[in-house]
Amino acid sequence: MEWGMKNRLSQLIQKDGRAMFLPIDHGYFQGPTSNLEEPGKTIEPIWPYADAIMLTRGVLRAAIDPAITKPIILRVSGGATMARRDELDNEGITTSVTEAIRLNASAVSMSVYVGSEREHQTLMSLGNLVNECEDYGIPTMAVTSVGTELGKRDARYLALASRIAAEIGARVVKTYYCEEGFEKVVRGCPVPIVIAGGPKADSEFEVFKWIYDALEKGAIGVNLGRNIWQHEHPVAMAKAVRAVIHENATPKEAQDVFDAVKSGKAD
Ligand code: 5RP
């Protein structure tokens, strides 16, 4: 592996082999979604606890201080919106690799929709993006999204989508956690896996538990958005999630961190 690629990956994946990515890219198809109406304000108290921030160029330029010291994972795909839910897989590349370099991105990310009508289109986009990014030593993270016909949390589907993204050349794959068979998803994917959270969960303990279990089964960390910044106590969530990822905190210990920060007993 070239020095530049290694250097960028080491900005994202920490020395302990773990990673906590904070995505605030949801507006690229959801618009001003809840708690992300003003992304700069949302992220301000929580970015220090993340290892990298994932977002689009528009939000990066408009809302993020260029002096920020966190690595940036630039979302470069889009072209679909919530206004046409049946067309959500109809994505292309919206942001060039030149732009990613100009913005000093440490990685780029794009969605692939395995099992959907535009599966081929998005997988070919991934191949083209990887071809171009590899020339400049920029890692590509594949955001495996949910096909319409296969279950979101079905290990066979997650394993299929993750493996295919890795085969095409993604350096990191984002998938979802599933209780049954997640270790098979990890075993079948030759590159590091991070998990997303999806819509806000009923309890924070639930979130700590599935992150803990995913790490036990081989994930390297998270690309976790809504369960942090849509929570009533985002800083407490960010600190507790960080404790699970980088301090091997159990779900119970993470809950203690959360409760202490929430009640003001800890910073
Ligand atoms: C959708 C994404 C998100 O970055 C990803 O799904 C993680 O976010 P969350 O934890 O909120 O599901 O690619 O825009």
C-alpha cells in the first residue's frame, strides 16, 4: 500500500484498530432533517469525540471551520431525494475527486444499493470512484444501503453487500449490525467494517449493546449519526459510544458514562 493511502487510513482508523465516524451527511437526500437543520450547531459540541466526520461538500464549506483538526470523509454520491422514495437508489457521483483533494478529504464515501433496481449503476459508480481515488491514495468507504427486496438486518444480505463492495475496491465498508450471524458478515468481508445505527433507537442502552456486540464480532467501529445527534443528550451519547469503542466499555459501563455526563456528575 502506498504511503498516502496508509497515512489517510491511519487518520481514520486509530492505533487501537478502532474507529468512531460521525456522519452528518443525511441532508443529501433527507433535506433539513430533525436536529440537523443547522449542521454546524449540531456538530459543534460532539465533533471532539469522533475520529472523523462524514458529510457533503456543501455542509463542509458552509458549516465547518476550516481549522478543524478532524479528518473528513466526504460523501460524493447523491442525486435522489425523500420526495421520491421509490427512486432513492438512483444515485450518481455528485462530487469530483479533484474536489475531494481540494477540500483535503481523508476519504470519500458513496452509497451502493445491492438488491435494488439500480444495483448495477451504483456498483459501477463505486468501481469508477475507487479507480480514480486509488490514483491519489484516497480511501473509499462504501455505504451499503438497503435493497428493497432483501431484509435490512439479514446477515446473508449484509454479507453479500459488504463482500461485493470490498471486492470492487472499497477500503472500508459501512453496514448494519444484525444479531444473528454478524460474525459471518465480518468474516466474509476482507476490509474493515463499521456499522451505522439507522433511526434513533428506543434506549441508549440498546445502542451501546449492539455496538459492543458488533465489536466483539469483529467490526472496527461505527459510522453513527442519528443515535448521537438526534438524542436529547448528544454529548453524553458521544462520550459513552466513544468509551465502548476505544476503552472497551461494556454496555453497562457505557450507560454509567452516559448517566454521569447527563446528570452533570462528569464532564
Ligand atoms: C445515510 C448515511 C449515514 O451516514 C449512515 O446511514 C449513518 O447514519 P445513521 O447512524 O444515522 O444511520 O450514509 O445518509
